[in-house]
Amino acid sequence: MAGNLEATMDTRAARYFKWLLFWQQQGRCCYCGEHVVLTYRPYEAVRPYAATLEHLQRRADGGTGHSSNLAMACKRCNNTRGERDWLSYASWRRKEF
């Protein structure tokens, strides 16, 4: 989950990765494709559309914190993905099947 990832990174690194991924993903969630809000204000960070850092391959499945395994997701998608692999979850969120 994003909170755990961001807790293990220093604040500047987490902010940098969020900004970089926000730019690369054109401000959209990697799962649902909806626009996200990049914020560092605690009261906005709990909203469903707040940008979070996400491990594409879950750490429980052997994923690492390497930048190639990180994406930006809205808080709602990050919190509801569960144990599903990222590609199946993205297809489900976008109603592709």
C-alpha cells in the first residue's frame, strides 16, 4: 500500500517519484485512468483521487521498491487492488472485460 511505501522512502524521494510519475502518466491513475491530484497536504491525501505510489508487482509477490516497479495510482485504486496482479486489476477497473 502507498502508506507503507512512502514510509520507507524519505519524504523528498517520495515527492520526487510522485511528481515524476504524475508527469509521465499525464496526471492519470495507472489503473482506472482518472485524473489524480498531486498533493502533500494531509487532509487532501486521504481523498479517493489523491495520487499515491504503487508497487506494480506486490512486495508480497517478490516486487521491489525499484523505480521500474513503481506507478502512480489514485488512493481508491491503491486501496482496493488487494491481491490481484496489476494488469488484471487495470483491465477490470477500465471495464475491458
